[in-house]
Amino acid sequence: MRIVAGSLRGKTIDAPTGEDTRPTTDRVREALFSSLYSLRGGFDGAVVLDAFAGSGALGIEALSRGAARAVFFERADKAVAVLKRNISSCKLEEGKASVVRRDILSHPPTATQGSFDLVFLDPPYAFEASKVLQMVESMRSSGALAPEAIIVYEHALKDASEVGAVLGEFGYEVETTKKYGKTGVTIAIAP
């Protein structure tokens, strides 16, 4: 995998081996970040949460494009090792990228870790959208989610209507759902 654009453009990063992670392809990241650029007007100053981080490709891509900092949550030991190696090889300073080895569903970020205005959700497809989005909702109630934060949820294409429905139940405005093969990416705005 490689970083698509920004200060780290062309930098190769590793993906964890095995079937526990499912890296977002370069093509999907390029299309996704183009959509986000249009929606946000750029990435400068963004505080990013890369939940279910795996390789960290989404958060690192955001940092490459000007985000202020990113917090990466990952619970799998192998993925954490690869993630830390990727952050190190990209020479991201300590305050710019931090890794939290923890199950984000059981222990969501709190306001002490920042007020995130861009949240990437790329959970294993077997996870229920309601549980993942309940975690986002707990972040919002604790002050860890900025008003009008952008939520990016990568999911199995067949789950697009469920993801959209759950987002609607929590009051999030779905901006778009895009299809990339068997993958769907839904972008929503927090209330």
C-alpha cells in the first residue's frame, strides 16, 4: 500500500498479515479523500480518529494531507506492531500520531484525547452497525466528537441500508454512500 497524496505521497506502508484486518485499497482511499476534500474544504487542522486502525492507512493519509493530528485505535497485537512501524517509517512526530492499544467499542475515546472532527470507522464487517455507531454516540455525549464532525464508515455493500438507518436514528445526516466493488463507504455529518 502507498500514501496517495500530500507530504507523504508515494510512501509505502505495510499491512498486517492474516484475515483480521482488511486494508482500504489505494483506489478507494483516493476516491474517499477526494470526496472529503470537497466536503471539508481540505484537511488542515483536522483532528482525526482512525478507529479499527489496522495499518493506519486512513489516519496517515489524513496527516499527509494536512491534518493536525491523529489517534489510532487498534486492539490486535500484530496490527499494532505494523501500525507503529508505519508511523515510525513515515517519521510522524510523537504529538502528531498516537496509538491506543484498546478495544474501542468497550473503551471509546473521551474528550481528554481530543475533540475529533474526522472519524474513520473501518470495523470488521461482522460487527453490527448499531454497536459501532453507539460507540460514536458515546463519544459525542462525552465531548470527544466535535459538532458537525464527519463520520466515514466503511462497510460491506450489503449493509449500506442498515448503516444509513442507524446513522439516521442517531440524528446523523448521511451525505453519501459510495460503492467500490463489494465495499460501501458512507459519509455522514454529526448533529
